[in-house]
Amino acid sequence: MEVLCIGTADTKLEELLFLAARLRSALAATGSDSKVHVSIVDVSTTEKTTAQDFKDITFIPRNTVLSCHLGVDQHNLPDDRGEAIALMSKALQNFVKKRYDSGTLVGAVGLGGSGGTALIAPALRSLPLGVPKLIVSTVASGQTAPYVGTSDLVLFPSVVDICGINSVSRVILSNAAAAFAGMVHGILLASNESDETATKPTIGITMFGVTTPCVNAVKDRLNKEGYETLVFHATGVGGKAMEELIRCGFIQGALDVTTTEVADHIVGGIMACDESRFDAIIDNKIPLVLSVGALDMVNFGARDTIPPAFADRKIHVHNEQISLMRTTVEENKKFARFIADKINKSSSKVTVCLPQKGISALDAPGMPFYDPEATSTLLGELNTLIQRTDTREVKLLPYHINDPEFANALVDAFLSMDVKASVQPQQDDKIKKPSSGQEGSDSSIIWRPPVDFPDAKPETLQKTRSILKKLKQHIIEGIPVIGAGAGTGISAKFEEAGGVDLIVVYNSGRFRMAGRGSLAGLLPFADANAIVLEMANEVLPVVKDVPVLAGVCATDPFRRMEYFLKQLETIGFCGVQNFPTVGLFDGNFRQNLEETGMGYRRSCCHGQSRSSYHSGTYGSNNCRFYWGKDSCHFR
């Protein structure tokens, strides 16, 4: 399986490599690294990407992406940046679709400014609902509707421009990688779980605040009848989102109770649908129960944003950001014509339910938008214009839209269509159901969140997890965990043959084998850390399976511990055993050690916590030593 890390390598290569590396570490920390491979996808519109060795990271060049768009010259995109971005974006959509259709793609993450976001977003939007998709973007806090549309694409604010790795971008990209890894891990876990809703038909319902009592009653009853319900806020985007899910096959029936977006579309409000409203319902031929909820109002922003042409209209201030305008008789005729023209094209089952006593909470006696003439005009026009057939009917009902009786009438009409018998629940089998790798695992094993080890290599995390799991299982089963010190290769070889769980290589071990006392390690007779490196050449080649720890003198003033730890990891040590022997000193000498930076705090080897490197540390109580931070205890 694969996740894609997408960006323009001609301008964002450093950031792409950093994001990909962080993503690999984050996936490793969730236990998903062995199942999911990270690939960088270059969508540059120029050929300025510097050739280099990407080592173990798969790099997919721009020409591979462009080859997915027939008719595009892979080497000479248009000089016009907008045209070049549009062509590359289309090629990326085809590339991502091909990857997803192969059954291997489980998610995609991108990064970019306004141009990069515009290029990448369409491809990510095209992925099905639920497939992890995220873009770290400089425009994430602005007007995001053009980028997100009706999808579940996540925009992650970059805060600073995506221009190099710095103290801010490092944190943002690391957090984005961790968040995305969490999404992918969730998908892998969910793939092993049964979903009881998978056997239920899914019904889409539209709602507004002023039709909430009706929709709540409809939803509750449908749920009791064995349907899954999805409620969409009719804000312009809500209707589009519902119809997009209908097109994708997620929704098998609709109760379009709140069609207020039509009013905004025709009059010019801010929560408008477009000319395609109802088309997906008609084209997919799903059963539909339709009503006229909140068609008594048009939505605008704050009061002072209402166009001057409507200055004399009836206005209700909903809140500081939203003002509502009552619709007129003439406008309602236009709404009826728009809806009827659409519904008359339907060949599936349709029932239109019209509440004669009011179409919103504001359209009732004593309420601001109560206007019997305007409402009756809307209902009358619909009753006249909609053509009845064997599968299409109109019902005038003597209720207010929020009356329980009207909600029951809506559900009765829907149930009479026998949706369960005619619809097979959708099952998306494009993503194969992989094993999460955690079946039967013990829940008490500590799995660190990805952000705990931002500098970890995936292979280190994998090794850490494997060792800790084995040791923890020993403790659960009551089996002693045995660690042994090795001063020579022969002793390490025999210790492994004898069945120890850990081997520690440290300078005092060498002194003991040479006939000296352990206290020789406390005095400046030799370079303790150099001795460990020397012993590594003797011990590591002869130990095949048992984890070997390096005994580290962290108070060494001539070594930078963060680099020394990486050196130890590189040559084959599985972790470190620090020696806080400075704690044996007290008085004036101890004070001097602390003041010169050679004290106890330095001996704690803080560096390993960022790299997920194993840490065994001596304790001062009755335990022999502790393994790791909050992990397994050795006694």
C-alpha cells in the first residue's frame, strides 16, 4: 500500500523531503510503516528539479505524472503559469485515479502556496470520501470553498510561507505528518472492523435551523426503521455535498426537506445552489421526498451588506453575521418554476409534500415571516406545475412544516417507496482490507504517538516496537527479563547462547575483564565512550539476535550527545544504557561538576527521546534498572 506526498519539487523539494521523512516516522510510530510506503510525487511545471539520489524514498518525476494526460508535451508545458498549472492538475487527477483504481493508494498529502494548492486540490478532491487527503497550504485560513468543494479534504494552515525548513515550518510539517499518519492508521484499523451501517440504506436529508424540529423527527423515525441518515445543512454547500455523495453511490434515497438554497440562487443570496440542483437525484434515479423548507427566506451577511435594491424588504436579523429577507409572491413563483422543471424530468419515485400552515419556524402566526399569500402562492404554483405520473405525486397537507404530523407524513411517503427492497447497500472495495498488524496484541503495550519521536528513523521505530513488545510479553507472562554486561566478544556470544534478553556493552565491563575494578570507570584513566566504540567491533559482529545496548557516558564534555547517539545507532547498537555515575559524587566536587555542565541532568541522555532510541537507565531503588521511558521494568 502507498501514500503520496505531492508538491512542486522545483521550488519545494526540501520541504517535500522533510514532510515525507516525518510521515514515514509517524507511520512507523503507529505501527503502519511495514504496510504503507511513502512516495514523493513531483508536480513541477518546470524542469528545474535538481537530480539527486533520493536513497530509499520513491521519487515519482513530473514526466510520469504528465504521461497520464494524453496530448500533453511532457517537456514543454505552456509558458503561461495558469495554463501550465491547469494541465499539470489534470494530469495529476488522472495519475491519482490510476493509483487509486489499482487498489494500493490509501491516502495523499500535499503542500503548496496558492498555486500549488490549486494544482493539487482537484486530484485530492477526486478521491472518495473517507480516503485521507490533506494539504499544508498558505491559503488554508482564507476562502477555502474553491479548494475543498464538497469533499472531506483537510487544509492545514502553514502559518508561514512554505519556503525552507525553519523553526515554524518544522513544527507545522511535523504536526501535519502526524495528523495524516493518524488518518491512515485509522483507515487501516477500520478496515478490520465490521460496520453495522454497511448493511443499511443511507438517506440524505436537508435541514436549516428553522426546519430543525421537522428534520429531527424524520431522522429519529428513519433510524428506528433501520435506515442510516445523513443530515446536510442547506447553506449552498450542503445541497451540493448531498448530491455529490448521491453521485458517488453513498446515498440511496433523499428527503430534500429544506430547499431554501433555490431561493438564494434565484434572488441572489449568499447560500445559493446552482443550476445543477436536483440533477444528481434525478440522474441517479433514487427515491425522493421533497418539500419547501425555508423557501420563505433569502440569506445575506450582516445587515449592512444587503444590496440597496432590497432596502424596503422585510428583514430579520438572525445574528451579527446573517440577515434573512422574506421572499415575495413573484419570487415564489420563480422558485416553483425552477423546482417543477427539475422534478418533471425525474423517472424515479418522487413525492412532493407541501405544508399549508407554514414552511419555516419564522412562517407562522405572530412570527416575522408569516405571509399566507406568499406561502400559498408557492404551494399553489408547485401543485399546478408538477406533472403527476404513476411514480410522481404531490400532497397538500394541513400542517406546519415543524408539526410532528408533517414529519410523519414525510416518512410515510418515503417508506411507501420500499427503498430497502430496491437498493443494495454500497460497499467500497477499492481499498483492500489490510491487516492492521495488531490482532491479538496486548492492549497494555505502550505505543508512543508519532510526535514523541520526530527525529526517528522508521527502521529504528520498528526495531524499538519489536523489542519492547517481546519484553513486555515476558513481564505479562511472569518470565524474568535478563540483561547481561559484556566486556569481550566471547562473553557476549555465550550470553546470547545462554538466553539473555539484552546485552550491555560499557567501559567498566572492559576494565573488569582486564582485572581492574569498576571504579576505574569513574576516574579519567581512559575515554569511556571511545572504549564502547572499540568494543562494538568485537561484540556486535558475534551477536545475532539479542538487542545490544551501548553504555554511554553522557557527561562527556568532548562529544555532542545527539550526534554520538546517531553514531551508535548507525554502527548497530539497538539502544543506550546511560551511566549516571556522577550521582555517586557529592559535596563540593559534585557542585563543581554541575556548574561545569558535567552533572546529573546531562547524564540522562535527553537526546534519545527524540529518536525513539532504546534507553535503559540505572535506578536508585530496589530495581536493577529500568528499560525505556515509561516502558518495561527489569528487576
